[in-house]
Amino acid sequence: MVLDAVVLWNTRYLDATVTQLRVEGHDIKDEDVARLSPLKDRHINFLGRYLFDIKSSGPGQGLRPLCDPDTAEDADDE
């Protein structure tokens, strides 16, 4: 069940990212999108504990804002 949740979550964010890049005028080819995988990411950890903040990410809250690649934040510190 965890795998299903991770795949759904990552698929939604991949779709949002591709949509935003296209809106910004980037040439995103459909054949490239077809090769994206919601399973290939370093944040997936099937052996650890998962903490979910239902209040900030529950039903009706929508997706969190996408990260700005120009910021100096290090994703590993989260």
C-alpha cells in the first residue's frame, strides 16, 4: 500500500512539474514524459518511517508549491 501511495503522490507532482515547465515555455517532448518514472527518486525509502502532516496535505489542500531550482536550499536537510 505504501508503494501505491508513493507512486500516486510522485505521479501528481511529476504532472504538475511538466505542466509548469510547459507553461513557462520549455520544450517538453511527450516521448520524454513517457520515460519519467514515479519510482526513481532518492526520497523513496521503503525501510524507514513515514510521517504525514494531514492538516497541511490532506484532502482539499491541493499540491504543495513546486521547489524553485534557483534557491540555495538543500533538499537533504529536510
